[in-house]
Amino acid sequence: MSNIRNVFYNTLTQIVSIFFPLILIPFLARTLGPEGLGVFSYTQTILQFFLVIGVFGLDVFGQKKIALDKSCHQKTNQTFSNILFLRFTLLLIILLLYIIIISIFFLNYRIFLYLSIIYIVSSMFDLTWFYIGIEDYKIIASRNVLIKVVAFILVLIYIKNIKSLPIYILINGGANLLSNLLLLYNIITKKIITFIRPNIDECKKIIKISYPILLFQVVTVAGTLVTRLLIIKYLNTIDLGVYDTILRMVLIIVSLICSIPGAFIARLSVVAEKSVESIEILLGKMIALIGLFALPAAGGLMCLSATVSDIFLGSSFPNSKIILFIASPIIYFNSISYVVGSQYQVYCNKVEQFTTTLIYTFFIGILLYLFAIPKYGNIGTITVSLFLEALITNIHFIRSRKSVNFYKIIVYNNWKQLISTLIMCTVLMGIKKANIVTSPYTLLFFNILIGALIYELFLLFFHDKCNSQVIKIFIKKKNFLV
């Protein structure tokens, strides 16, 4: 039952984190516009580069370490104290460097970057890693619901046009800070942890262990930053706003899909200490869950890309329909890559393997973007992004083949879901050509309803095991991991 509750609360957290941004996309597209969203995307990417260095991979290390030590209260206290001390110290140093660097090199965007300092302060008090480690997703979910609702209302009230961008930054940053302070308040009032003096020798070991995690996170953010720098250089902030908004729409769906296997992060850390067979069984269940939702989501979005673009973005986002169509398969590749890379390789002590894969694709990506962006604009940019996601996923598969045959796991767990998705897409394309419904909102609702029904019927016809288990969870509250 605890696993079911964790999946529920983790999924609720993601739904809340996804629902409000998703609802806000058409609002922000029409108030801040592609230019305002482009500036926000660019400044946030610069900020994230500094944040990743400051956090130093401690989130990932902390989740894993707390999950292993949670049975011993003394060890948990020491680990928590060490990580909190390191996090606060490193982020304080990064804050000083951030202020100096943006004051010298980013004069055009300086005001937005100064306002973003609140995000760094907020990250100092972020204890989400601890709650994930002890598998207490309830407090994370309840906190997110409250804060997201407040932030959502404030955005609707105060964001009027592109001049409201500074207010938008402060609302989001302030919401993050308040959210993290609530987690800290919960720990203090309930005395979940006793803060003790940090052990300097252990802190040094943590830094050494976390360095490979930092490296792959830096490479990931650096790739995002370089892409946006090239779009700014060869195109403009409007094109960046179009690209980033569409990619964000896709990644919102990815976040929701990955929230389900994401609840098994702590469990994977423990299973990694056991047999390879145990790991393969858990990975098979994760990939089956990913395929169950990611394949129809990717296929459905491709079929409905024109309608979704009209509803969410409007006419001020050039080439948005074709860009969204091309971006849709990223949902599946990114979700699978999350399980294979961010979960299996990171939590099963294969961080170096994961990092080198990202480094290879980072340099390949730069070369491809340098060719595609000036010549083909945003269509070239999103095409390269899709290619890189597929490339990363396949390299993960190939480099893991000696321990886990992911191709075999994918075929075994996803083939019925893929066929059902193709049948669903065929029907949806037929509905589109028939032009039965003219209202975009009615058309979207009708297609989602029909698509989901067809997909589920064919899963039942093929006796898809994962689909049957998910149904049993809701009907009989059966544990998915059994």
C-alpha cells in the first residue's frame, strides 16, 4: 500500500506542477508573447547553469543516501546535516559568483537575472531530496498544491503584458522560496531530523562522490544553454520563445509520465544492491509504465498538433504547428531515457557511463545546431533536438547491453502498446480528414476521448499485462511492484 500511496502522491505532485503551467501557456502566450517567453527562457537557462553547479549533485546523492540510511536515525541525522551544510555553503559561493558574472557579461538581461537571485536563495532551503529519500511524498504533494494555486492566482491577476515579466519572475521565485521554507518548517516543528555538527571528512567524501553527478548535470544544462545562445545569435528572442514554449509543452507531458516510475527512485537504490535479475524486473515494470502512457501521448499529440497549437499558442507563434508535430516523439524518447539514464545508470552506480554519453551527444549537438539553426530556423532546431533524444536513448541501450538488454525489455513490454497507438493514430487522422467537428476545443476533447477509448480497447484485446495491472491497482488496490 505504501508504494501505491507514493505513486499517487508523486503523480499528484507532478499533475499540480503540470496542470497550472499547462493552463497558463495560452495565457502567457497572449500576454508575455513569444518575445517575453524567449527572454524568460534565456535568463532561466543561465540561472539553471549556476544552480546546477551550486547544488553539486547533492540532490541525487541525498535521495540515494537517505534511502539507504533511513532505518538508522543517527546516520540519517548525520547525512542530512552534512548535505544541508554543503548545499548552503556551495550555493552561497555560487550566489556571489553569479552576481559578479551577470554584472559584467549580461548587461542586456541584467534586471531579469538580478531578480532571479530569489531562485538561488530558494534552492538553499530545498529539502525535497530528503522527503524523496524517506519516501514521504504526501508532504511534497500537499505543499505543491497550496503554493501552485497561490502562484497561479497571482499570475492571472498581475501579468498583463511583456512589461509584467519582472513580476512573473518574482512570483515564480517567491513561490519556490515559500514552498521550500514550508518543508523546512515541517522538519523543525515535527522534529523529524536533529541537526548535528557536520562531519568535515564525510563532507569531503560526499563532494568526491557527487562530482560525477555534477558533471552530467552540468553537461545537460550546458547543452540547453548553448542551444538557446545559438538561437539568440542566429535568430531572435521570438524564435527562442516559440522553440522553448513548444519544448516546454512536450516536457510537461514527459514530467507527468515520468512521475509514476519516479516514485520508485528510492526503491531502485535498494534493489541495486541485490541481483541483476531484480533490477531487470523493476526496470521492465518501469518501461512498461512509460510505454503505456508515453506512446499514445506522443502519437496523439502528433495527430492533434495543429489543433493544440491553435488553442494554446495562437497565431503569434510562427511555424508552431509543424514544430509541435516534429517535437511530439520526444515524449517517448525522453521518458525512456529518464528510466535508463537518470534512474538506472545514476542510481545503480553507472554515473560515469551516463555522463560520457551526454558529453558525446553534447558535441554532436553543437555541430548539428550550428548547421541547422542558421539554415532551417526553428524547424531545424527541433529536428536536431528530436534526433539527439533518440541518439541519447540508443547510446544508453548499447552501453548498458552487458548488464541489461534494454532492446529486449522495450520489445517485450512495449510492442502491444505501439500497435495500439498506431491504430489509434490511424483513426484520429481519419477523423481529422472527415472534418466532422469545426470548433478546435470540441475537436480536441472529442479526439482525446475517442483516442483513449480506442487505445484502451486494443490493449484489452492484446491482453497487455501492464495495462491489466494498472486497472487492478484502481479496482483492487494491488501493489504494482508485486
